[in-house]
Amino acid sequence: MKKILLLSDTHGYIGKDIIKYVHQADEVWHAGDIGDLKVTDTLKALKPLRAVYGNIDNSQARLEFPLHQKFTLEGVRVWITHIGGYPNRYAKGVREEIQQHTPDVFISGHSHILKVMHDKKLKLLHMNPGAVGIHGFHKVRTMLRFEISKGNIQNLEVIEFKRSVQKNPD
């Protein structure tokens, strides 16, 4: 069994509020718009990290992280990308790839909107953890945590934070 913390759209923010949950996870997954490599450097120093770059990320982030992460963990096939859409509204090229190589879980970020939903047609679970950064239009900062064990996702939980935080929360 692996405990996963899933986040996205940090936009350069990594505070104690997030770190508290990082310590409780076995792995951290970041679905893009990292914003500053200090975020991923901090995460990597604490736990194994799987991350993709997003549309705001610079060339350094794009050299360090791929556009797509595809892997299998505990019998669950996972695909993480930043701009991926969601069931019935996948991004260009994503639907065709999903149909050819269907993951069990498709994860994207970008929208700043928390979504967890089943794609009944393609038989997969879609997750978007929303945005946990302090910049953007979202009113609530969100992340997801869950466990993966023997081909199943279980104990899925939404973690919410107030939108406003101190400028220097360290």
C-alpha cells in the first residue's frame, strides 16, 4: 500500500500547511504549474516525487520534468499531465491516447477546479486536485490524498485550505 498526496498549481508556493501533509505521504504527485523549482526541490527532499511541468513552468522545469508521467504503482496504471481536460471534454490528443492506452487513473491540473469523476465510457477515474497555490482565481486551495493498494484506490480525501495565506508563511 502507498499513501499518495496529489497536488497541482502551486505557482511557486510551498508552505508549512502543505508540508504537514507531505510528511504523511509515501509519495507526492504534482500535476504541473510548479512555478518555482524550490517547490519540487522541497518536496523531493522529503518524499519521492512524480511531477509534470505545466504551461507556466520555465525551461528549467521543462528540462527536469516531462509533459506526461505514465507509470504503474501497486497495480494501478496512472497517467499524469497538466492540461488534460476531463471526461467528455479531454484536451486535444488526450482522448485518442486514452482510448489506445487506457490508464486506470487519469490526472490533470490546470483548471484550478477540484474534480474527481468516473469516465464510464473509458472506464477510468479522473482526478484534478484543484490548485493549492496562493495565486489564481480559486477561492479555496485544495489537494487530494488517497491510498493505492492491490490495484485499487481507496480512502480518497479532499484537503482544503483558506485562500488567503501570509506572504512569508515559513
